Amino acid sequence: MQFLESSLVELITQTATNLPPDVRAAMAAAGRDEKPNTQAAQALNIIFSNVDMAAEDEGPICQDTGMPTFYVNTPVGVNQLVIKKAIRAAVAEATRRGKLRPNSVDSLTGKNSGDNLGPGTPVIHFEQWENDEIEVKLILKGGGCENKNIQYSLPANLEHLGRADRNIEGVRKCLLHAVWQAQGQGCAPGALGVCIGSDRAHGYDVAKEQLFRTLDDTNPDPVLAELEATVLAEANKLGVGAMGFGGGVSLIGCKVAAANRLPASFFVSVAYECWAFRRLGIRLSATDGAITNWLYRDPSRPVEKMTQGEGFPLTGREVVLTAPVTEAQVRALKVGDIVLITGEMYTGRDAVHAHLMKNPPPVDLNGAVLYHCGPVMLQEPTPSGEAKWTVKAAGPTTSIREEPYQADVIGRYGVRAVIGKGGMGPKTLAALKEHGAVYLNGIGGAAQFYARTIKEVLDVNLFEFGVPEAMWHLRVEGFPAIVTMDSHGNSLHADVLEATGDALAELQTV
């Protein structure tokens, strides 16, 4: 099995950096269907540029490379312990190369292992089959969309939809609600993997397995096929749109399985997947571990570019912000403005925000731009022989996790601009108005696009929190984002949530 580990490293690399053809096709259709010159269309332009950049440079499509989850089918007699050891070695090597972000965190101490290995990581599922080759499928599902997974226990009362009973109609309501509740926090347009039935734990497993179906397939069960088509069509009437900005395309796929259940239980388990739908597979020789065939992609076929034209076209109406930012500059901004940031910014995620509630910041945050981002970083040698940090991927993370802290951080330390995705809540909105600050929505998953706007890593603080959670000091040029919460009490996220809730209510009955 001399080629096994290298084959698995190649699987991880291609999964993290090269969007599958069926997902590319679905996203391209979304771009054609979206109304031009809207915020959703602008978001899709950045997404398409990012997909092309990631494939060209073999860089992570999204900086959150998720929980590596492998599904392995082996012939009878193949030593699964050897395969497990090779998978672990390949994950560590891919992390060292910057294809995976170190994402394995001790749940008790908060310490990052640094190599994506630890109790429970990576996740590996084994099955035997009557075939003479080994099959390995991999899905990289990030935390933003993983947090929008949802499970329903029917009967239930659903917001805007009323009662959902134990039948297909009740399931339909659950799936529409699942799309609505994800909004931009799940990096729409997304896809659903669904299990009707089973128990609580296995239902989620079956739901995630449905994400290995191609988006253009047809369910062999006619009842489920009709349900999938109905949900896909109706979800795209909600108006969630790309990144939750409002728009015509909110869902690119819906894949449903049914499993037997206990008489007392009726679960509907939903695995929500973002647009950065990263899953691939390989067939391997059982004698030497060499790749014999790829699943979902044909490596001999050239990868078609998604970007048509210049990617993210500038209109001349963009507002240029040079950090540090003044209150007057922030007060002049309003929801819908596109800003281009030049200057210095700091990253800060969950650990940094919790730290700032009890400790002063290690840097001066007065007038600062604070970026909710956990980048992929590598130390690389310079011509002088010194090691220098370089940014390999750097898109925004979901901001709502910082809602318990953000208002205090703004008020105490003078932060003027916060960048993230998915928006924040009423406490933060009130702080923006009171102190003169603004929330800027980046495009979730666009890790290569934003990495190219970062010209230099100036410093790093709080490195003891691990690479994703450290406070990185960056110099950027032309970093684009959209004002979605301003200092006048306006929130695009609240407006879209209300409008899509009304649209959801109109789909209460069919």
C-alpha cells in the first residue's frame, strides 16, 4: 500500500480546493437566474472569482475546511487499521501544507491540536462491500453551515408555517423552515441533506450521507423525488438569496432519504450545506493504494472557469475606507453601500472576544477594523532566511456567535468597523448606533478572493489560542464588503428575515 497516503493527500487537496462539477453547474445556474446588479449578484460574482482562484492555486475554497469526514468501503479482508492510520497521516500532512486549517480543538481545554488530529477527529466511517477496490469519499463541511443543521420532532409548531404533522406535508414544512432559519449564516445558496425517521443520532448520519448524491440526480423513490423537487422550487420563492442579501436563489439542492423509526418518534434531520459544497471521492487499488478512478470529477477534463468577465466589477460608487476609521466616516455610511478597505485590520473570533471581556486588548483598537476571520496561515522562509507568515485563505466567519460580546467590545475599545458574515443581533445594532460603528458583510467562503487583498501579515497576538483563533494584524488593500448594519439603526438582515418570514407564511399550504 505504498501509494495509499499520497493518494489520500491528493483527495484532501482536491476536495478542499476544487469545487465538484455538479456544484459548479448548480451555482452557475444560480448566477444566470439572479437579477443583475443586485447585492446577491455581486456576492455571486465574488464567489465565482473565488472558485476559479482556488482551483488555479490549489488553495482552500473556504478558510473553514470543516471536520474532515471520510466514508470508506473496503473489500473483505482489507486491513481497515492500515487505512485509518493512512487517513490520519494524510490529514496531518494536508494540514501542514495549508490545504486544511487546523480545526481540531480540545472541548475541555480549548487547545488546538495544530494538525487536525485528536479524539474524534478526523471522522471515519467504514463499511465492507463486495468489490475488489477500496472507495474513499470525503466531505469537508464547515462550522458555519454545520451550525445551521437542524432536527425537528413531529408534530411541531413552526414559525410562520403553523403545525407540521407526521406526514410528507409536515416534512415539507420542516425543510422550508430549515432553509429560512439558515439565512446568510449558512452561506446561501445552500443544499439540504435530509433523513425522515430513524433516531436522533443516526438521522443526522443519514442526512449527511445524502450530501454525497450529485445535485442533478433523481431520487428513485417517486414520493421523495416529488418532495425534493417541490422543496427546491418553493425554497427559491423565499427571497433569502446569496449570503442572505435577498434574491432569487436560496437553495441549489435537496436530497432526502427515509429510514424506519420508532412508533413514538418522528424526526426530520437536516444537514445544511453551504455553497462551498466540498465533497469528492476516489477508488483505490487494494494492493498498492494507487488511485484508479475519481468520483464526481474527471481530472482529464479541463476545469471550466466560473467567472464571466472581470469577476467583481467596480462601479466607481464604492466608498474607500482607510483604517483606522473615524466616527464621521462611519456615520456617513448606510445600508447597501459597498466599501473598499485599505490599511490595517485585526482578526478576532470567539476566543478573542471572550478574552476581551476580561482583559484589555493587546493592541490599540480605537478606530480599528475588526475582522471575524480564522485564516489558514503558513510560515514560509523569506530570501533572507527568516520565517514569515503568509495568508493562504481568509474569508469571514459567522458573526452571530459574537453577539454576546460585540457591543461591549465596541463600546469599551472604540472599534469602528466589524466585518463578518450573516449579520448580528439587536444588542450589536444598538451599540453601532450609540457609539458610531458599522457592520460590514463579507462574502462567506470567499477565502482566496479575500486572501489576495491581504498584502502583509504585520504581527500576531494571542497565538496561544491557535492559528484560527489568534489575533492577526493584517495590512489590506481594496478589501470589499457591503454595509448591512449601519450606525442609524438599520439592518438588512432584520429586513430580509422579516420579508422572507412573510414569504414563508405564504407557503404554509399547497
